[in-house]
Amino acid sequence: MALLQDDPQHTTPAVGTPDLVTDAPSAEPAPSEETLARARELLAAHPVADGHNGLARAIRSAPWSDIELGESTLDTDIPRLRAGGVGAQFWSLHPGPSDTGCAVSGVLEHIDYVRAMVGAYPEALRLALSSGEVGDARCCGRIASLLGPAEAPAIGSSLGTLRALHALGVRALTLTGTDWAPPTGLTRFGQEVVREMNRVGMVVDLSGTTPETMRAALTVSRAPVVLTRSGAHALTPHPANVPDDVLSALRENGGLCMVPFDAARTGSSVRDVADHLDHVRSLAGPGCVGLSGTYDTGAARPGALRDAGSYPYLIAELLDRGWPEADLARLTWENLQQVLRDAEFTAKAAQERRGPSTARIEELDA
């Protein structure tokens, strides 16, 4: 698979131009240069571990793309990831609206693409399958590349398929689109899926599920859960956003709500996104909030957060609101690392107690 192709009609923006990485749009007040410089210094020390990026899907419609030099047709490329201070990225394996066919084949194709992309740019990207490998990538100046989240239809009703996807590197699964995770919660087989995810060390992603399913998963899971792209329902009543009681429950679970840069879910400005972060932090605590750029997913962008180079504008806004550096470090890097470590610890303990589950949906949900 060719990741870079020449196209006579395609032009690549010059890397480092003001329009690419430095100027905030005039529609929203820009932070002071001093605050923006502080934000960039903070991100150099505490890079962003981002929860969701759709590049693997988006680039299929732009096969000529050059993500190494800069790509104006996409939200994401390596120069902007660097400018944005991104140190780790979950590359989404979700299918697009036009994708058809076997769900597991779609996930396998996404895995193949992400692995090929990482292999093509070894000076910038490094595949990471554990919290330790995420840290190693950062120490080597690479962007740690995590596989996931995938959507639950990719495993069908097979725990063996779940384990196979984990063996291929998938580290998060979104519990939507299946009979065993209906809007009313989790069936008995769905509960067993969560337990087996805990056992192998795959993170449970609850974004897009109903509050009933969120509550059911929090009851069953012994490892932290994540919401890879969800804001606060109390501020924006979008169906993918999280009610306050679930945010409060995240504190005990040690889970993570990763607030997206999505105008439909979190508002049309940087300040709106910051309001969601304030709300999540106040209810769940500073250890349970993270960032989700949701770039290259087709979502409308809030204000200055228009591409993967824009994270400093949000950090500048939070600095102006008085967020201490310790909380900002948790927000950008430490919280997701802690979730990964806790998931690995839970998996190790579970594997010492029992072997792979042999449960079948026809036995549990008959």
C-alpha cells in the first residue's frame, strides 16, 4: 500500500507557515503570545496523549497525501502533530459511513494501514502496545501509536475474535452496535465481554453508548473505562455525551472522559471545550479528564481547534482559567498513561486467576 503518491493537482502547504501552525482564526480572540508560549512549553514537558484520530479512514479518500511534509486536505499530518505537542495517539479503527462488508475485515484493513503508516515514518511514529512502550516512544522523540478504538461489531459474538484482535495490537473497543450491548445496558454475554476485555488488557470505550450501558459497564469492569470522545451532557445534551452521575462514578473507577474537539458535542469555540473540561474535572476529578482531538472524523471544529497543531490554544485557555501545571500534566499525558497501566495490572491479576473465557452467547443470552 502506497502511503505517498504524486498528484499533479495536489499541493502541499509549506511547513511552518503561520497559517499552518501559529495563527488563530480571527473569529475567536487569540491568547496572548506570552500565554501561548507558556502553553507550548508545557506541552513540550507534558505532551498530549490523544484519544481518537480518524486519519486511517480519512486518508483513503486522499491517497496522494503526504503526511510527512504537510497535508492541507486533512486535519492531521506529522508537522502539525509535532506543532500540537502530541506524544501519543489512539488511531481510530472505526469504519466510515460508506464502509460496507464484514466488520472484522474493516478493522483488519485499518490495522494494516496504521501499521504501514508507522513503518513508513519511523523517525516520527512508533507502534506502542503497552504503557511502557508509550513511554519508550516518548523518550525517543517518537509519537506513540496505539491501535484503537475498534467497534464491537468487529468481534461479533466471539470472545476468540476479541482475543485475536488484542493479539494484533488493538487496545480499545467501543461497546456499540451489538445485541449484547443494547441501549438498556449489557446482556449476560455483554458482561462476559467486559470481563474478558479486563482479562486480556483491552480498554472498554463507552463513547456513544447509552447512560444505561455506561452504568452497567462501570458496575462490571474491574479496570478503568474510557470515553474516547464524549463531553458533558449537562452542558451540551448530545446523545454521545456523559450524564453527571456517570462522570461522578468515573472517579471511583479510575476511568477517563476524553473531551472531543467536536462542535456538535462540545460547542463552537475553544472556551466551550474548556467549559466541558472544567465540568468533567469538577465532577470526576483531575485524574479522570483527557483530550480527544477527533481530527479527520468529519466533525465540525470548535474555533481555533481546527487541526492537530491546535492543542496549544486550548492549553492557553486553561492557563488563563488558572489550571495548575499538575492538572494540565494529568490532562495531557498522565491520565491516559495511568489508565493503560491500571488495565495492564488488572489483566495480569485476572490471568493469574483464570484462563480464557469459553462463554458463548447462545448459552448466556438464550
